[in-house]
Amino acid sequence: MTQKHFPIRGIFITGTDTGVGKTHVCRQLAFLLSSGGARVTYMKPVQTGCPRTAAGSLAAPDFEYVKHARSIVISSYDLHVPYRFRPACSPHLAARLARKPIDLRRIRTAFHTLSALADYTIVEGAGGVLAPISESRTMIDIMRLLDIPVVLVASLRLGTLNHTLLSAFAVGAADLMLAAIVVNSHRRFSRDTVYRENIAFLRRRLSPIPVIESRFGENPSPSLKAFCHALVA
């Protein structure tokens, strides 16, 4: 894939599915990048399943989780999470139920405003690569709009090879730079033969894209640390 020039230093974290650990990886990246001295900020363009606060507004759990990783650049809620919806469902359905269509221009403006405040911007998608945000657009349209490198988070649950390869293909077909695959393993996944073979298969098929292992709930792996160092070098 052709290397592109990205005027804004940022990275888009997407996943092979929902619940694969995107937010956990975002928090680790925020911690590592800010530990290296970079001013880091975080954005989630669309969040569904938002609880209502005592004040009546909608909170964004993913933003609340990431911002406690380390001191990150904080601005208004509407910049960090422009679209917040209460139903825990697909973004396109949540937006339709709220009668609040998702406007890509608003997302782009929030992204550029936030990015001006920091050295590095971490953007987290909702669901998988092709999760719909309207009847005609998907999460990959947001990735193309922001035009920053992509990190794909995968899980080691059954079906991961198919889901990871399909997602990687979709990112490449959109002419986006796939910077890395992060295999986010829950503690219940033992590092057995299946684990090792799946990692090895992905590395063979996706080379030269790095396939990074991350153990959920543990300190960032050496390979993830090296990846973050390369980002800001």
C-alpha cells in the first residue's frame, strides 16, 4: 500500500467487531504516547449506549474510560464525542431513533478543532469497519473523511481469521493506510497451539503490516510500546 503524508498526527482505532477491546487499546495508546511527552487527545465521533447523567445529559463511557489513562488534553464533550445516543444499537439506528442524522461535516470540524490542541489525536470508531452510520454510509466513511492511519483491533475468539482478513481488505480497498493489527486477548484465552497458530497465520497473510499482541488488563506489551515510539519518532 502506498505511504501517504498525513498533516495531522493521529490514528483511527477500528475493530473487526464490537466488543473486541478498541477502547482498551485506545487507553493503552493514550498512556504510552503521553508518557513519551506528547500531548494526546481522544475523540469518539459516535457513541451509542450512553447513560443519562443526573444533569440530564448523555455521558460517553468510552471517553470517560480513556481520559483516566493519563493526563490527556480535554476540551468540550461535544468535541470529544460529537454524537451520543442512548440506545445500545447500530449508530444508524440510534441516530434514526433520536431523529438526529450523523453529519460528517460536524465530525470533521470537531476533529480538526481537537487536533489543534494536541500533538496526537486518537480517534475511536464504533463497532466494526462497516458499521452503518446512515442508510448509505458506514464507519469507513469517517475514516476516509479524517484520512489518518488505521489500527485494526481483533480478538482471538472463534472466527477471528475471517473477520480480521475481511476488515483489513475493506480498509485497503478504501485506500487507507493500515498501520497495524492489534490482537487483543482476554485472559480466558490461553496461549495454546490455536492462539500461536492464529497469530502466525495473520502475520504471514498480512505482512508487512505488524500484528501486535495485547493482553487485556495487563501492562502494554513491548511490541505496542515500540509501535507508539515509531508513531512519534
